[in-house]
Amino acid sequence: MIDIGLSKLALIGVVALVVIGPERLPKVARMAGTLFGRAQRYINDVKSEVSREIELDELRKMQKDVEQAASDVTSGIHKSVSEAEASINDAWNGGDDSSSSDSASAGNWSRTPSADMLSIKSKAFRRKKLARTTAVPAWYKHQSGRKTRVISASARVAKYRPIGAGKSAGFF
């Protein structure tokens, strides 16, 4: 920051001693030290803020690059899927030219699942639902493994002491 050698520091101290006086010099030196410390902290804060902003700019650039690459990959996948779908539709329609209604319906694939698939899915759903509803709740598992009332050893002795034992003798 500031290049001050030992000789310059001694010269400043002598001048301060003459100008300020020996009574107020310690107070002024403490104040100068605190101001110097504040200045250093402020400069360090500014440096860290600038470096943080630079890192954020780099991260934003990297984010834009990643988003651009992801959109390129997505568009490439959509393009290849549409090309494959078009070639499948052409092959499907090319082999069967008996009627226009059949070829039109064959070109649009039925996305609805068959009855067999629906029955399999419903059975699996029922089985999963049954497993979820018959399971032991987590709060019960946690609660059942712990002691609910813990008492100290002396309280336990007092509680379970036989009646015939009587009270213990005093010190005197």
C-alpha cells in the first residue's frame, strides 16, 4: 500500500511529538491506527467485491455457454427425432397404399395405452398404495424406540425402595 521505511516512520514520530505534544500523542496515535485499520479493511472489502463481481461475470458467461450448448443439443435431438419419425411414417405409409383413410390413421400413432397395459399399471398402483398405507409411520418408529420418562438414580431408588427398609440413619 504505502511504502514507509523505518527512517520515515521515526521522522514522522519526532515531528508528531513536537507538534502534538507528549500528552496527546498516545491518543492521536491510537486514533491514527484505528483510521489506518479502517482504511485497510475498506480497501480489502473493495478488492474482494471486485473479485467477486469478476467471478460472477465469469460464471454468467459459463452459464450462457452451457445454456447455449444445452439448447443446441436439445434442438439436435428434436431434429433427429423428427427425421426418424418422418422416415418411419414414410416407410409405414409407403408399404400400405390400399386406402387413404388407413394410411392417414397409420401415420398418426395411437398414444393411448392398450387395455393390458392399463390393467398392469392399475395393479401396480394398487400394490404400491397398499404398501404405503400399511406401513408403520415414521413418527411411531421414532417414538417407540425412546424412553419417555427418564429419572435419576436417586429418584429410582426412592421410588422402588422396599417399605421395610425404612429411612436411612442421619449423619449424627
